[in-house]
Amino acid sequence: MPEFGISIPILALLVGGMILAALYSFRSAAADWGIFIYGVTAGAYDAPATDQARASMMWPDIRDRITAESADNRQVRSQIEIQDSNPWMFGIKLVEAQRGTAYFRLWRFYPGPDGDE
């Protein structure tokens, strides 16, 4: 019985840590996906498609922090920056820090020379 009483809290902490690590990993993958899909739609399509891409992102805080801007006439830069500290139990603060940038060349067809020549 004593071994069981000692091992249960340790196993509970281990399982809780694995759940938190999985959640953080899933949010990180969602942020990476958001950078990709929003950059692609901003570079290749018009406003209705970018609105649909933004609506497909799962978490509202990730959705609101992704931006895309035109780097030049044929390239789009999509980026995200998250730096949050949220209170958790026992006064512990969970810190989340993610930053990412991706450049996408536009997929549209442009007739004639690109103007750089």
C-alpha cells in the first residue's frame, strides 16, 4: 500500500505534464499551419478566401495574431508572434512564446515581363 500511495501522485504529475506538452505541441502546429494557409491565400486569392482561411484556424488568439503583408509586387510575408503569460493553478504562470515568418511567392499568372528587367 505505501508504494501505491507514493506512486499515484507521481504518475498523476507525469500524465498531467504529458497532456500539457501535447496541448502546447498542438497549438504550435496550429500556429505553423495558420502561417502557411494564410500566407498562401493572401498571395494567391482575394479577400473571401483569406477570410475563410482565417476562420479555419482553431484558436481565436492565434487567428487574431496572424498577419500577411505584401513584401514586393510578387511576394507575401505571413507572420505570427505570441508572447503570453497566463495564470494557472497554485500561482504558476504558463508561458507561451511562439514566433514565425514565412515568405510566399505569388501564384498568380502575370502576362509579360515582371518589370525588373
